[in-house]
Amino acid sequence: MNSSISSMSSSSKLVFYSYWQSSCAWRVCFAMNLKGLAYEYRSVDLIKGEQFSPEFKKLNPLCFVPVLVDGDIVVSDSFAILLYLNEKYLQNALLPSDPQLKALNLQNYIEEKVGPEERLLWAQHSVEKGFQGQYVSPPFTQSYHIYQALETLLKDYAGKYATGEDVYMADFFLAPQIAISEMRFNIDMTKFPTLNRIYKSYKELPEFQASAPERQPDAVL
């Protein structure tokens, strides 16, 4: 980890502890970009085990990224960070005001469990079955339901984005996960026309483009 706890607390700028291949961190980067927030990026190399260092454990004893530091406030877990940003920084709200759409966005909170450690064949099977609304029985203890029934759930609400014409919470979760499905696991997203269409909208956003893993300071290409 390339910075110290003491230097962290002395800065008024948001400090974002991240790793370039983390989909959890990706969604937060996307959200901060959309809100126009300046932040300092600090890399935590998960491959080298820097998340287990004493310095990082002081920030997050659970030893995962992302972690956001805002002055004396430390927030970990991407969902918690997004909720914090929505309450603290009011520009470009991350949740709609309409109660039904707000509930739908929260319903579309997707656990950040697709990653390089997942096996290719299981990922292809699970993601495709999940998008079609079928229950997927995970073959491994740490496996999770992926994208279950999203195509059906969103088809009556989606506009340019997941729940209408503005980018909201559901989009920050969907965009990185769909990208990972395509890029890492070669999932054919044309089988899921609603998700495929909104993903094309994400790719047109400069804020999403800037949040891509290969654009991060610690990217190894």
C-alpha cells in the first residue's frame, strides 16, 4: 500500500483505497465520477496481500477494498460508500425520488461476487441462467446468485438506463458486472436485450469510461 494512515487523515480531499481489478471499486469510481468528486486514488495490491497490512487493517479490519476516507470518516463496502456519497454530496443523486423506482434500484443491489477467481465455465452457466431468471445452484461454497431475473425485472422500467433516463444506483452495480461478463467470461449479452441495450448506454458515458480498470493508476496491462 503506497500511503500511510497519518497522511490520509490530514487531507480534506476524498481518499479512495482501491485495486484496479475490483468490480466493487469500479462501481464507486463510476459514481464519484458522475458526481464530479475529486479524490485521491491509493492502490491496495490484492495480489501482493497489501489488504492484510497493519496499516490497511486499521481502515478496514475485514481486509477488502474499496475503502473511502472523507476527513475523519472511514467507509468500507461499495454499497455503504454509495449510500454515504448520496447523503453527503447531493449533486447528481444516486437514487431517484420516486419511492417505487428507489425501491427498484435497491432491489437491484447486486453482490460483488464475479471476479477472476470464479471458474469460466461456472460463470458462463450461472450468469446466463441468472439473467434468464432461473435459479442457479452454486457449485462452490463461496459462490453466489448472479444477476437473477434482471432481464425480467427491468424490462418494464428500463429506459436509456436501468430504471429510466438517469443513472442511478442499479446502474453502478450493473455496468461493471456486465462489462466483466463480456470481457472476462465471454458472455453473449445479446441474449439479454434489455441489459445489452443499457450497457451500450453506459459505454457512451465519459464517467464510465474513466472508471474502467485499465484507466486506473495501478492498472497492469
